[in-house]
Amino acid sequence: EGAIDVLDNGNIVLLETGLEAAETVLEKHEILTEVLVKYLQLDPTIAMNDACRIEHVISDETFDALKKLL
């Protein structure tokens, strides 16, 4: 709620809350991908696919700990 605005022409615009959420998910995706490639030696494509799944369910505590690895 309050993350997007739907314009009269049907276009969707991210509001500040939505933009912050998108930036958080992108950061998680990038960090997770890097950790999976760097430390687990995964193929980048597999790492990206797995990061896409993990980024939505990982706790803030676990994510913060992973960031410290880098």
C-alpha cells in the first residue's frame, strides 16, 4: 500500500516507498549473487537464479551477515 501510483493512462509509477523496496531487493540480489559466485563457486547464471528466489525470503540478520563477507 502506498508503493505505487496508477496514472489515468494506466502507467504505473513507483512512489518513494516502492522505490525503496525495489532498491532493497536489487541490493539483496546483487550481494547474494556475488556471495554465491565468489564463495560457493557457482556458475553466475545459477547464482543469479538462486539469488532471485532467496532475496525475497532472507532475513535482514542473515543478509547483513552475508554482506560482511564482502
